[in-house]
Amino acid sequence: MISPGQSDLSPGELQRYSRQLSLPSIGIEGQQKLKRARVLVVGAGGLGSPALLYLASAGVGTIGLVDFDPVDVTNLHRQILYTEADVGGSKTRAAAARVTAANPHVHVETYDTRLTSANALEIARDYDIIVDGTDNFATRYLVNDTAVLLGKTNVYASVLRFEGQASVFATPDGPCYRCLFRDPPPPGLIPNCAEAGVLGVLPGIMGSIQASETIKLITGAGTPLVGRLLLFDALAMKFRTMEVRRDPGCPMCGTREIRELVDYEAWCGSAGAPAPSEQRGSIVGEITPAELAERIARGDDFELLDVREPYEWAIARLPGARHVPLGTLPDRLGTLDPARETIVYCKSGMRSMAAAAQLAAAGFDKVANLAGGISRWSAEVDPSVPRY
């Protein structure tokens, strides 16, 4: 056992962490492990915010942070690292400042960039553990494969609406993310948080669980979520776990047939997706915001259909649009003209893609989906349209 006299913790650190040092399963030795640890957090959003704060407060010596997004006002209900003053600025800068203010003993390394197959191995190479705070399938598979290839542990969580899940992947004897989800779902099948919404406190709970699991892994305390998937239902306030076994046929950690990172955006964009003719049964194209703006300016004749929810319609809408929420579309088909060209949009293009497929299957002669939805319209055509 290391005595206080042998510790490389400063008097200030010993005082700061005294409540943690008193835990038999951590003590000075565990605290020193935390100080020597290097943890990479991918994503400084709803999950990353509490994970970063608690890891820093616990005394993790070096924390890496990867994020490329600016702070948006719609982040503030769940991303507790940020305030109104941070809106429009870099997440990595704001997060690093907040983490350093919470614990000046912690060294923060920032990567103001998107994590890609070109940079992931280099960024993650010198860290012990990767905390996955991402919100899309492409980056989750990228984080998992990076962890397996480098022999790092992947502390995973995800949230949607009122439900969350967490696990610890890619340990030497445990499963990886691909053992649970071999392939990504077809594009548009599962909405993201921007489309489906998320209870603000939910990522706080799941991100805190990620921090707890990371601290346990570093110190050796307790039993981590290796081989178990923790499921949380906030509405019912219920936790349950399911067993996740390592799959000998997993191409990543089983057969090891995957030996390098791939283009995950392209792979997740195509995996499991039917061909356009199979998916739509008719003519469904895509139109960019710039092309739509030109057609509106020319006065072309078409139906512009907004399939978002009423609260979204109240926030922002495109000129001349007709509001038919996606859930009501089957009952409203009789009010639409199948012979007239229809252009459909939503927030980011996922729900409108589903709506366009419904219209095509119902016999509409020509249907187009607005690529990127109203969010891309705001970014590329009319910045006065609020983004949310």
C-alpha cells in the first residue's frame, strides 16, 4: 500500500480528493492511477458534458476531447457544459475552459475536428480508454473499430427520447459494439435525437454512468459493464441489464477480418438500404436547398410538403409550404394531388425521405426529398430561418 508520504499527489490534490481517497476500493493508489490515466472523450454534447465534468472532478490526469461543432442554442437544454454566452463558439474551447475551471490539476487536450477514419487511430493511439459520446451510427462504429484495432476500451452510451443504454466494449475478453450490432440499420429507420427529441436530463444520467464506468476501469474498483448492456427507461424509472456475449463470428473482434478503418459515412449510408426502385416503387429524387430556391423564384408549380411536428412548424417553415405531419400522412393522402409534383421536407431529411417513399408507393407520379431539410436550407439559403 502506498502511504501519503510516497504519493505523487500534491497536498492540494490530497485535500481535493479526500472524500474519494477514503473509499477502500480507491484510496491513494487508485487516485494515482486516475492521475496517470489518459481518457479520450469523443463528442462534447449531451453525453460528453457530464462525462467530462465528472472525469475531471475525479482527477483523471489527461483528458482528450474531440468535437467539431459550434455551440447551438438547441444544445443548452441538455449539454450542461455550455451557457448562452458560448452559443456560436467552438465546443472544444468552451468545454476545455469549463473542465479546467472545474479542476486545474487536469490537463485537457483538444481536437477541434471531426473524427474520421483518416485521423482516428492517430488521435486515439496515446489514450487508455475511449468514451463514446457520439450521436450517430457512423461514428459509433468508427470509435468501436478504432478501440479494437488499438487495444483500447470503449465506454459506450446512447440516448433517444426517454431511453438510454450503456456498456463497456472492446476489453480483452469482452464483446465489442459489433458483437451487439453487427451492421448499422438502414438509413432513416432509426431517427436521431434531432429528429425524435431527447429528455434533457437523460444524457446527463447516461453520461454520468460512462464516467462511473471509466473510473472503475482505471482504478479496478467494482465490476464494469463488460458483457452487459444496461437499459434505462426514464419514464418508468427502470433499469435492466441484458447479457451481451462476445461473438466468435464478429468481423472486428472475432475473426479479425476487419484490419483497417473504412469510410463509415458511406458504409452506414448504404448498409441494409434497399435500392431506390425497391424502396420507393416510383420516382423519388432529391433536391438541394439551392435548387429548391431557384424553383420557388421561377414560380414553378409543385406542392411543398412539410412533414414535421406542429411545434417545429411553429419555430420555422419554408414559404408556401403545406403542413402535414408524418404521422397523419396516410389519412391525408386524399387531400393531395398524385399527379402534381410534390417536394417533401422535414428538419434534416430523414422523415421526409420516409414520407416521400409513402407518397411514391401510393401512386404519386413525381416526388422529391429536400436534402438536408430545413436545417440545410437555413445554412445555405436563408440564415434568417431559425435552426433548432
